[in-house]
Amino acid sequence: MQQTSDGSQEAAFHKLCQLQKLVATYISALEEKQFHREFIDSIFYPQIQNIIANCQSTLNKISKEGKLQTEKISKTITSQ
């Protein structure tokens, strides 16, 4: 993974772990069939969507920072 100056890599990894646990819990809740699917969806979908949005934002930030680092390296090599 691309390292970032602000620790975004660790934050993204933590969010992905949260997403994995949340989806596993969601699937378990569906399998237990104690509640209607609509109720379960209403609880889990907003949380899942929020984590995915956070992950996308963090990955975009990591990508952007990586591109900037690549440009700096290219300029340094070209100027030498």
C-alpha cells in the first residue's frame, strides 16, 4: 500500500476491517431470520455505505499523494 504523510494507509486498513466485520454481522443477521430483511437493511446499509464512502475518499487521497510523489521523483531525475 502507498504510505502517506498523514497516516491515511492505517486509517483505510482500519475502515476495511470495520467493513469486513459489519458485513459478516449483516450476513449473520440475515441468516438468523429473527427480523424482517427491510429492518436489517435499514440498520446496516447506512453504516456500510458510510464506511465505503470513507474508504473511497481515503483511497483517492492516497492515489493523489502517490501521483504527486511520482511527479516529484520524475522532476528530480530529469533535472539531474
